[in-house]
Amino acid sequence: MSPAVGRYVLAIDQGTTSSRAILFDHAGDIHAVAQREFTQIFPEPGWVEHDPREILSTEVAVISEVLVAGQVDPAQVVCAGITNQRETTIVWDRATGEPVYNAIVWQCRRTAKYVEELMDGTDWPQRIQEKTGLIPDAYFSASKIAWILDNVEGARARAEAGELAFGTVDTWLLWNLTGGKVHATDYTNASRTMLFNIHTLCWDDELLELFDIPRALMPEVRSSSGDFGTIDFPQLSLAAPITGVAGDQQAALFGQGCFGPGLAKNTYGTGCFLLLNTGDVAVRSEHGILTTLAASVDKDGRPHYALEGSVFVAGALMKWLSEELGILPDVGESSAIAESVESADGVYIVPAFTGLGAPYWNPYARGAIVGLTRGSTRAHIVRAALEAIAFQLHDILAIMQQDAGLELEALCVDGGVSRNDFLMQFQADILGTQVKRARQIETTALGAAALAGLAVGFWDSLDEARALNEGGTLFEPSPEAKAKLERRLSGWQNAMEATLSHARKIAEAGE
């Protein structure tokens, strides 16, 4: 019998709305899962916070629950990996372990004006992109740390004295789960702070000075697969080593087996997160695509990079059709409804509900439905909505491939909306490339588990790790369909231009 039989890797999956724990066996199958939601705090419009203590308590609870649910002895857990919501910022007291303020969540916009004023009339936007791969924004951790230091009484003086610690959620969990022994993060999470130089793999002194953040706050940065200490927490009987850490989107890229350049994954959720592996080359985009560090297991410490783009509205569009327009009672029926008509009959939907992201970056854009006629039906609108999701991905991938000089080898997909067969086939056709739907839908957690398991030899190689998610559904592009869709794509671009033209008028009018 294989020594791996009856042994498991624990994935600690800490998301924006819930904490989860998942046990994976050697085949990459889920043995048990536990989940708890936690409180979303909105102190003011545009502000989003979490209670760090609740994040920790719910994660500890689900770790205990998953062992019970799986009837697993703690000794059967070989190692643990952590994956987490990125950019969310926590500062705590090194002596007591108490947070000095709530976690400021990645979605929070309280520092938008601060960032805008700090960048205005300077060359910092270009320099920040050169150093970090990011476009200056309140989304990232740097301005959130500065806000805490400037707005919590005594925080700045205590930070300068070395009494406080900063971390993204992975670091907060590591500190606590190891009994305060490990203050560390990994390359992928560090690369989302806007303070980490992705070329030198160090905290950048110039950026720390720009945001007036003491270096004493910052965690050690380690490779995503390796030693992050051992679980030593009073409420847990588990004493497994933590040997993998990665931010959620990079963990999903790894969990999809996208280990080399030209491989990409897209997570179809409320929005879409698209990452394209560019290997050991840090590609700088000229079109608003972010450059980020990818998770890797290279023992020589060589960094791997990816381009990242996001679509703001994907599953949210289908939810809008269902809940606001009432024309889609069951989102699960959208594939069949779309296939009930031969085409969208000239109807296009541009779902710019919250502006447009990459590659357009227009905050004034508003959603539009164009091409309606008296003969337009709900089926045409539903089909146009699904096509809009695919069109947005097409636009981002076209720019990514242009920036990187890479041809997309395949698009690996996961997330709830990826269950829609019509959308997946349309995506393959419009891209002219294979779309591979994951066998294991929990690719984020699987990625964290794989990073951890590879570090301790539970899985022996990248080939073995890649095999964990083989056997999903493959959607092959149809050359005939792509040729027919060229006119449809041209129509989408016209609809997009009409939307952008309207946005320009809104901006000029100051509405």
C-alpha cells in the first residue's frame, strides 16, 4: 500500500466572505470540507472592513470541523497550505497579538483620494509600475497601511519603534497559527502590496518612504512552496507543517497546472480574474494589464511572473437578468435559453455597471444594450449577456498576448459560471483556442495544497501535481464557428465604441 494512502493535505482557504478548510487526498480529490461565513463591515459608503479576530476564529473552527467531518486523525495530515483574499491589510501588536484596527479589505476605497493626490503631477505612476508591476490604486495594501498609521492613535510611533506588525491575511494567519513564531508572507501576496519590487524580490525602500511606512512593520518574504513554520495553536490538536502559501488567484493558476508561459486561467465568478503565465519574464503592459508574481516551486528561487486582468461584471450580469429584470428565473437555465435561438440577432450587452476595467479603464462608462428590435426576445438578451462575458475575456487576452508576445496555448477555466456549456463553447470559438474546464472546481484550494504537498514530497513532481486536475471537460474551438463570429466580434467592438463615446460625454458634462 502506498504511504500516501490515508494521508491528507489541508488547504486553509480564507476568502472575502467565508473561511474554509479542505482536506485533499493523494489523488487530488476532496476528502472533507468545512466552511463558515463571517461579518462584512461597512463603516461608511465605500469602506469595507473585516474583524481580524473573526477571520482567525472562523478559520480555526473550520480546521477543527474538517478533521471531524473527514474522521481524520491529526497525525494523518501531512502538511497545510494557505490561500487567501489578497491586498486586505491588517496591523497588529507584536506583544499582545491584538489588531490595532479592523482589516481594511481589498474592496475598500477610502484611500482613493489619497493615492490620487500622492500621484498627481509626479512620475510615480510610471516608477511604481516599473518596480511593482501595478498601477497605483487604493486597491493595493500600501495606502491602507498608511491610513492605519495616520488614523489610529499612537500607531505610527509604535510602528517606528518596531512594536507593530503588518500582514496580508496569509501573514495574519501564519503569525497566529504558529504561535507568533513566523512573521512572513510569500512572493505572490507581497507583489500585491504596491511596496514590493518584483524584480529584486525585496521590499522597496523608495516606496516605503513614499508611503511613510517603517520597514520594521514588514514581514519576511519567502517562496510560495517551502517552510512557513508549524501549526502551534492552543485550540487545535493539529501540529502539521505549513509548507505552501499563495494569494487566491495565483493559487488558482497553480491549481490549474498553468506552470509555463502561454498557459492561462480564468475564474468566472461575479467578475473574472484572468492570469497568463509569462514564465521568468516580467512583461510590462502598455495597456493597463497588471504584472504580478506567480506561485512556483523552483528550488533556486527564480521568480515566475504572470499578467493579470479583470472583468468587473460576469456572473453579476446573469444575476442582474434574474433578480432585476426578471427574465431569467433560474440562472442555471441560461445555457438552454441561449441555445434556443441561432444567434443574438444583432443584440449586444456591454455590462459596464461599475465602469470598464482592462483594457479600457473608463470609470464613466455605463451599461448598454444595443441592437434591439421589435423581434428581440428574452432568449436574444440572455444569449447576448453570455456572449458579453466571452467578448470581454477576448479583449483582455488579445492585449495580454500582444504585450507578452505569447500565443495562448489553452485557457483553463473554473468558477461557478464556467459550468455554462454554451458560454464555454462560445469562449473557445471566439478565442480560437481550447477551453479546459477543471475537473476539480476548487482550484484555488487545490493550488495551495499542491504547493504545500510538493514541498514535503507528498507529490513528487510538477507532472504529478498537474495530473491532479486532469480529466475535466474540453471545449474545442470550431474554425467554422470562429469565421462566422468575426462579424459578431466586429459588432461587439462597435457596441463598445458607442459605450465609450457615451462615457466621454458623461465625463465632459460632469454627470
